[in-house]
Amino acid sequence: MFVVKRDGRSEKVQFDKITARINKLSYGLDTNFVDSAAVAQKVISGVYQGVTTVELDNLAAETAAYMTVQHPDYAILAARIAISNLQKETHDKFSDVIKDLYEYINPKTNKHSPMVSEQLLQLVQTHGDRINAALDYSNDFNYNYFGFKTLERSYLLRINRRVVERPQHLLMRVSLGIHGEDIDAAIETYQLMSSKFFTHASPTLFNSGTPRPQLSSCFLIAMKDDSIEGIYDTLKVCAQISKNAGGIGLHVSNIRATGAYIAGTNGTSNGLVPMLRVFNNTARYVDQGGNKRPGAFAIYLEPWHADIFAFLDLRKNHGKEEVRARDLFYALWIPDLFMKRVIDGGQWSLFCPHEAPGMQEVWGDEFEALYEKYENTPGLPRQTIDAQKLWYAIMDAQIETGNPFMLYKDACNR
């Protein structure tokens, strides 16, 4: 029986080499519980004619990972096998990796499609020897199996779907992307991240040193306008942010409620739910960084909005699909006045922001004065309920779905 080596040569299977490789990577583990021979036996049982050494390493790593339930040291062994496999498949020199990433030609279009920025390439060409010498590849082995597989799946750069970065390459790319010409600071940042003193957020790890270096995690957005143009302009902005791995907080308290009059068409509004389903589908379609992780949109609403009860139901597991949007996150922007009414057992009025404008623009005493003015205007409140009824609906939604998040408007503004 033959295996295919990494250089394409065929070689007769040597089971003792498989066992020796796994034994070599078992250093420092608790041998009272970790049986490298048992891992090797399971790998050997999976050998078939023409299997590649890469496939054998993957099988060994997966086998050790499955045995983690017996002892956590198996996860360390699994990570070591997987990382050793990656290191055999990738360049030793960081400068060679950056050169390959910059010179990438898309085989489908035959166009130059660099995966790293020209600035990063120039930095590495200028300071290559110093940068290469700063990398400590032994620190790759500090990751456990789950952590390494997470990096491999979403963070390490690929060429034609094959991973070409090691974890240390990723950390140096990020450091150089942040610090640029300040090589001392870049190396210091690399060393701190490599030693696990801190790490950067996912968008920074995804994008630093690339042609689109969007490094921020979160963006707070206001709905541009209560109109088709405003809604879809805002949707486009959300899609562009999500494309580059940003998470979004969006307030929709200025969008008119269900049944509100639309002067332009002489019709009535469908309210928040159908609009939020459009945002829900955008979050699913435009995931963060191109299938690296799901889009994250958090939708904020003030509890005086007339569609508040439908809003609270959007993530629930039961009910009609056409009134659910389960891929969004939901949050309430709560004024102190609502909590006072809940504590006092008072009444709470719901409004359409098109008919009772401006409450989303003010806070504190100014909000309370405007709210009470609208509340005392005959015919203006859409509905008046016990404040505790809404409070219980909020708690019910949280128990079932974990949402909405609670943010207190006046405390934040103070």
C-alpha cells in the first residue's frame, strides 16, 4: 500500500512513521491519560491506497479531537498535529507568503487580485530580514484545536481555497497593517499578540494589511429617512459595512407604524415588520467578510412605538414565518419615564412617529415633556396600555429568545 507525499512522490506506507510522528507531538502531555498509540492505531485503520500525507495528518488531528472527551490533553495533541501539518504546507518566510498573496492572479478571470496591500508588500520588501527574524513559529503550537480550526476556517488567508498563512503570519500582517513604517511598534505588537497578552477584534484580523483595511468592529447608524429612498439608502450602507466585517446597530424608531398614512401613494404603511425582514435577508446574504461569519445587525426601537409588540415577537420560534425575522438582533432604547410607569403601575401610550414626531431626537426632561404633551392630545395615542403589560411582554421575549437587549436612553445620554 502506498501513500502520496507532499512533493507528489509515492511511498510505501510505514506504519511506524505514523506512530513516531504522533509520539513526537505528544511531548509534555499526561501519558497516564493520553495514549498516542491508540490515536496512531485509529489513523492506520483509515489508511487506503493513494492516501496523501496531508489527509493522514487531518485524520490524526480529527481522531485526537474526538478523544478530547477522555482527557483535555487530546485537544492539545490534535492542535499540534493540525498546526504541524499546516507548517509543512506553507512557506517558512513571512516575506514569501506576502509576495504570493500580493501577486495572486484569479484563475477564473486571469486578473491581478492582490490579497494584501501594496503598502504592506513594500514594507516587507524593505524590512524583510528583520520581520522574518521576529516571527516565532513555535507559538503557533500555543493554540488549542478549536482555536486553531477557527483561525483556519475564517481568519487565515487562502489562495485558491488553500490556506497559505500560519497564525504567526496573520499576527504579523495585522501588526504591520496597523503600525506601517513603525517597525519597532509592529514587532512589539506582534510579540504581545503572539504571547497572548491581547488580540484584536475580528474585523482587524480579517482586514489589516489588505487592500480594504476596515478595522472597526461596530457601527451605529440612524435610519436616514422614513421613506423608500431613506430605507434603502440605509440598507445599502448596512450591506457595505457587513461586507467588510462590521457589526451594525441601527435605530428604527423614526419609521412610521403599521397603518400610518402615506401621502405619496395615498396608501397606508405596512409598518416595521416587513421592512425588518428585508434587513434580515440582507444580513443573511451579505455576511461578514464573504462567508467568514454571519452578518450582525442589532435593531433598536423605543418602547413608545406602536409596533412594539410585533417587534418583540420577531425572533420567536412559533408564529407565522412572514412576521418573523430571526437573523437580526433586537434591542430597546428605554427612557426613564417608561420604567417609572412600570414601577408605579401606570399607563403607557403608544404612538406612530409620523403622527407624533421628534421623540427619538430628545431625552430626559425634554423627552418627558414631549411625550406627555402627545399623551394628553386627544386621538393621538394609537393605544394606551398598562406599562407592566409591555414589561411582561419584554421579559417573555427575553426568556424565549434572549432578546431584546436593554439599553437605557437617559442613563446613556447623561
